[in-house]
Amino acid sequence: MPGTEPMPSTTTAWEELVTSALLGTDRRPLAAGAGRGPITLLDAAALHTVRRRAGLRPAAAAARPGTAPADPRPPLPPAARRRLAQLLADRSAPSGAGGRRGAAPDLTELIPQWLAAANLRGFRAPAALLPPLLDAARARTDLRPQALAFAGPRGLWLAGLNAEWKFALRGSSGSSLLPEVTDADAVHRLWEEGLFAERVALLGAVRAHDPGGALALLSSTWPTERAEDRLMFLDSLRAGLSAADEPFLEQALSDRSRNVRATAAELLSALPESALAGRMAARASSCVNLDLTAGDATVAVEAPHECDAAMQRDGVVAVPPSGRGERSWWLGQLVEATPLSVWPGRFGGRTAQEIVALPVADGWGEELHAAWCRAAVRQRDPQWARALLGAPSLPPSNGPGTASLAERSKLLATLPGAERAAWVADFVAAHGLSEAFQLLGVCPVPWAEPLGRSVVDALDIARDAGSYPWSFSGVMGLAERCLNPAEADRLEVLTTTPDEPEGASPGAAGYWSEAFRRLVSTLRLRAAMDAELGAELGAETGAETGAETGAETA
């Protein structure tokens, strides 16, 4: 019929139709003979839809997947298995209306803790729960390390059969998909031919077994790697960093990528005996000195007047961020990269605590102490961390180091766990919870008794004062995950609804009561979960294991 566009060819692939629909038929016309214009495209799509609904052509049979690898770890106790199924089924359940959480535990927040406890006990994941476990890990990146460890070799095998779980194949140093690190031919073949994620995982695995071999492997292809890949490979050298890495890192200081040069300089500065650390120490020592001319000891600072090419090669960034002066920016980088062991000798044998307590001339104290804080974190030096943190009773603004809570939490992370918890407990007792959230996040879990008691007491004081309850929702959430479950009975008294004091936020008492009920019920649930994982494996487990094995065989 005149003016009628020809019917589209039935051979036009569905993917071609989708592409034309997305780009437009003017930019991507259909195949020759199929006609042009949007009407032809819609006709073709309708025809394809009918054909797809009617049936499929028989396809050539694909090869059957190989057998799933064995997982020698013991199976979960029955109650723990049922609990895991409940947690995974509940992870997509909607929260309470209007954002109010209610008094029931939030099961989704307990999945990481459950996985960590199961991995600590060495259990294997039930085969039937591997798909929802991998789905949960796909949706939440924070679950992936623990979820993949729990899924084990069978989880990786299963992930290879589903493109939606390909994130699991990016691997780790323990991935069963990696060759044996002692098989030199297989290692070199994967290093030459593998995907980037596989190569990163391989480098980590080889480095854990043979640091020198990993460095040789990286050196063999270093000049041909992309800049972003070189950066990731270089970052993997943080694990097991030693003086043997210095020659390679020194060469990387001349890399054409600024980010690679900066990372190499950072790694070298973490090696106190490296040549770069010595060069930085010489520069910093010329800028920071003990001044005794006025009688009382003070710290004299003369910041650099230029950032020459040698400094830039050693990782000093010449251009400061907006709002920072050049000289203070350069000084901070020099001090940060200087081994802290240099300063006692420069300050007459004084300890870190005595050095930090010295007055700093001309207003350079804040910059100098902030740089020492960064150096203590980089070099993992607990002695300097203690000196820069000061007494927990001091307000952060009056402390010897930095007032930044983020930096203080990094300093805390260098201390032993028990000391860390005790320091934060005293901080909470002295200052309450308004500034403690970041500090609580670096304390070992479950919280030690003094820390847990300080947090609960501070919450109780805030409740009695009629404070706005939502201001403490973050700390309350941490308490649900981190308090010792044995505290549940002691907290029962806080679940009642008290009389609201004069001037309190409207309805605050009810919200506080609800929050404490949720806290108590969550602690009891955590105790039950722990007991389930610690249950003896009995006859019921044997029956479930048999059923699981049968399902896998089928």
C-alpha cells in the first residue's frame, strides 16, 4: 500500500531494537530492509514480544558446571541455621512508618555481627542459604568480607555461575579461585592474562607467602601498567611493608603519576630507616628546634620558604588546599613524614609527653601538633599517641594534640584495645556523649564493662534531663551492636516511661522508653544468637547435614 512502511524483518535482534529505541531511529536506524522511523521500531518490538511469549527455539546444551568444591568446615547448629535464614529473609523488610523504629530489634543491623561470630567459630554456610547470602552481600558492601569468608569455596563456585554475584570473584588473598602461590607457571600466567581484580588478589596472596616474589612479579610488568593500576598495586605493598621494598619505592618516586609518587613517598616515610625518612628528618629538623635563649624551653619553628624539586620528588605537594598558607602546608608535610624517633634527640632527651607539653612560639603550635598526630597514626606509635591525646578529662579544645575528633579517633586506634576502651570510658564520664560517637566507633566489641557502664549512665542522664532523644540515636544504635549482652538485665529498669521534667522535649519520655526497650531486646537477641552458635552439634544437625548433602548432590 502506498505510504506504508515495510514490515520489519523478523531477524532484527532484540538488542538492536533496544539500542535504536534508546538512541533514536534517526541516530541508529534499524538494519537494512527493516524500514525506518519509530512506527517500524514499535512494530518490530511488538512482533518480537509475541514471538518471545510464544516460545523459545531449542538452544544447544551448555556444558554442565563442574562439581562444587568441598568445604571441610563443620555445619551450623540447627538453631543457628534457622536464625541465619530469618536474618537474611528480614534484610529487605521495611522499617517502621515515619522512620520510627519501634521497640523491636533491627535484624538487618545484626547480620554483620552474626557473620563475624560464625566465622570466628569456623562454621560453613548451608548450601541452601548461599544464594540469599550472596544477594545480601551484593546489596551491602559492608557485608562482603564476612559474607564471602562464610560462603567459602562453594560460595565462590556459585558466584561464577551468576553474573549478578561477580563481585565475589574479585577475590581476596584467600580466594580458592587463585592458583597455588607455589605454582610459578600458573601465577605468571594469571598475572599476565588475568583481570585486574584477579591480579590484585594474586599479588596479595603471593606477598603474604613470599614478599620478594611479589615485588619481582610487580616489577616485571610495572612500566606497562596503567597509572590507576600502578596505584592500586603499590597500595597493596602496605601489608608486610619492609626495608626490602625501599629500592622499588624509591624508583616509584619518579613515576609519571602524581598519585603514585605520593603513595610511594607515604610508604617510604613509614620506614624509619629509609633514605626518604632521613631526608625528611633533615628538612624538618632545620625547621623545628628547641629554643633555650629566653630561659624557659620553647619550640621554635621556621617554616620552609620554598618547595624545591627535591622536596616535591619526596612527596611534598607544592600547592596547598584553598585557605591554607604555603609555608604551613609544607611544614606539616615535612613533620608528618619525619620519624618520631628523631625528636627526643632534638629536644634534649625529653619524652614525647614532655615535648608535646612545650610551648610553641609564634602560633605554630596547632600546625605542629596536628602534623605530629598524623605522624603517630602513620607510624603506629602508641607512645606519641598517648602524649597527643592527653588526659581524657581535658576538653578536646584544650588537649595537647588536635581538637579534631576524627584525628583523635585515629590516635586511639593505635592503642591496645583495653587501653582504648578505658580512655573513651573516662572521656564519656567527663564530657557526655555529644562528642563521643567517633571515639566509640574505634573501641573493641563488645565494649568492656567500664565503657559500657559509662555509655549507659550518660544515656540515663540525658533521659532524666529531658534531652531531645533523637540526638542520641547514633549512640543508641552503637550500644545495640556493641554493649555486652550480659548488660540486658541491668538495663531493664530504664525501659519504664518516666515523668517528663519541666522543659523537656514533648513526648521525649516515651521515645526514651521505646529506645531502651529496643536496646534490651536487641541485647537479649544477641545473647540468644551467641548461644545458638555455641550449641553442641547433635542428631538434628546430622539429619540436616544429610539433607543438605543430598540437595547438593542433586
